[in-house]
Amino acid sequence: MKTFRPIPFLIVLFIGFILGTGYGMVPQSILQTVPSEEIAKEEGLYSPILFTVWEEIQANYVDPEIFSEQEPFEYGMIKGLLLGLDDPYSYFMTPDENNDFQESLQGNFQGIGAELTVIDGAITIVTPLKDSPAQNAGLMPDDIIIKVNTEDITKMGLLSVVAKIRGEKGTVVELEVFRPSISDTKIIEVTRDVIKVDSVESEWFENIALIEINQFGETTVKEFYTHLSKILEKKPEGIIVDLRYNGGGYLEGAINISSAFLPANVDVVTVKGRSDEVPNVSRMTRIKDTKTPLIVLINKGSASASEIVAGALQDHNRAIILGEQSFGKGTVQEVLPLPKGAALRVTVAKWYTPDDHGINKEGITPDVFVEKTIEDSQEKRKPQLNAALEIFTNNNWQTKINELIELEKNQTPSTETKTDK
């Protein structure tokens, strides 16, 4: 496996919004930077369609005063350029949108508490955040949003939909969603609230510790090591790491948390970009626990950074992965600041597990499949957590790990590398 060199401040997540709508037009100030058609052609900047459209709308648009403001046309042009990538994770953020994005990473904002993305043109819920209004109202991963307050949003972009869903604490938004698991629609009312996401929480089930990681935000690594330190002082017989409904976050957070459970100098993830030259960041591993039996819980709401952790611990046979197939996001984005508080988020690499598995659009397959049904949620049953506890209670953890190692040895080697589809 290739040596991994971590990338600082890169994002591997979905936070609330992803892609804007509509091709934009070029403002006069931008066109004026190209003094002539000949120079534009020489510099590779000339587009006959672009120039013609701009000239025509300036000459014919009914309200010429609209051209007095530059920003709407600049922003529209940039969003149009990014639409050409056909990548829902690369997008431009206006200053307001960037502010919302940063608040989401800090785990404090107003809304319904659901992470959204675009899948095959449909606005889809990746996961409702833990204990959020969205989760409490009954929204689930894979729900496709059709209407917001009775308005059809199926032809709108994600930023526009998010703007309609977000609102002040105490107000109500009505969502009509299509739920693939039942092939039917549901109307769900959600009361907006202040969304405060605690990155890390922990609790005990007798001598088994549970660490819940709800997102990989700015303070997650520090919080995680605080919880882990206190847990290891009590010498647990097993640890459960819960990554369900965790839509991701900072790449370096996933690396540092994985490293706590792995031997030094082993691969956590391989990042493959256009160039081999990637920035380095040191692993802030303050505690090592390579012995305590470990189980990781995942489901369809576990995405990107969560999948990095699950994939690393699975490939190194350090943990049993239990639950459902994860979301499947195997790309890395970098957020680049722009003037006036705007920002550009662009895909700069794809990531692979230590065994060089690409999980984009596929996800992590659990070692032990345990489904949590709608009925389980309604009845507040916890089949996945209970299954993990049962493995520890029956002293089956090492037996299962040995079975996984033996299965890996007996698998027929493949000369093909599993890559993104």
C-alpha cells in the first residue's frame, strides 16, 4: 500500500447545501478585461456564445437597470462554470452561503438539522442529525424532497431548496418526501430550532464503553481524546464507536481518530489527486489503544470522513464493522477563500481505503449486517447497538475477528483495483 501523507483543512463532508442553480452571464467589468476579440482568442478566453449572449441580453433585456450591479452576474457565471464539472461536491459559495457553511462546521446554526445532497438530480437527505428536529419529526436517510410548504422544488437547485427549508427557531416547515423504502410519499412537518451538534458523546453499558461521533468538526479530535482518555482509565472490556448518521467533516479529524486505534506508521487512507504533491499534517495521536476489542457502527447516513474511519479499521482487522451499507462518498474537497467572504469548494482528490478500495457510490460493506427498520425507530428499538453488545457479552469478538482474517486470506487475489464508478 502507498504511504499516506495527510492533507490539512480538507473537507470530506456534506453540510446542509451543495450546488447552486442556473448558468450565469458575464458582467461588463469582466468582459472589459478582454480588450479585443483577437486578444481573447490568443489567450484562450474567447467564447463566441458567451460574448453573443452577453451582448444580446444587454441590448434586449426589458429592465436595463439590472446591469448596474455586478455581483449577481459574477456569481452566476462562476456557478455556471462549476456546473460544467457535473460534480455535486464542487460549488461556489456566496458570502452568506459561506457563513452558513462555517457555522455548520462549528455545529451551531438554525434550521431542521438535516444534511442534504443531490443524487441523480434529486434533493436527497443524507442523514438527519442526531436529536435534531429532522430526526424527531421522522425524516430518514434517502428521503427525496419533493415539496417545501406545498411548493414543488424538483426543478430547483439545492441552495434554493435549503434557503426555503431554513428559518427561525419555532417556525414550521412542511416537507413532502418520497421514501424509496416504501415507494410512497409522506408529508412531514418540522419545527425549526437552533441546531447544536455535540461532536462526541460517550456512555457506558456496564463494562462496555460507547463513543458516539456525530460529526468531524473543528473540535472533534480534542473532544474525542478527552472521552477516550477517561474511558481507558476504567479499562473497558470493549469499545463501540458509533458513526451512524455522521455525514463527515474534516479529513484530518478522521485520520487522527483512526490513528488512536491503529499501530504507528500504518496507512489510514490513500489520497490520489492530480499530483503526488500534497501538503502534510502531523497526526495528533495523544493516546494509543491497539488492544481493546472494538466495534464500529455504520448505516446509510455514515458518509465520507466516517467511511474513512470505518474503512481503515476494517482493512487492518482492528474492528468489526456492524450495521448497514454506508453512503459512499470517496472524494475530498478543499475550501478556498475568495474576496468579500465568498468561497470555492472544489474536489481535489479521491480517497481509498488502506487496501486500495474506492468506495465512491458504493460505501463500506459491514462485516455484520444488522438492519434498523422504520418500525425499530418508531418503537425506539436498538437492534444494531444490541447486536454489538451481544458480541461482547458472548465473548465472540476475537472469534469474529479471526474469522474475518481467515476469510481475507482465502479470498482469491485480484489483479484489478477496485476504483470509483
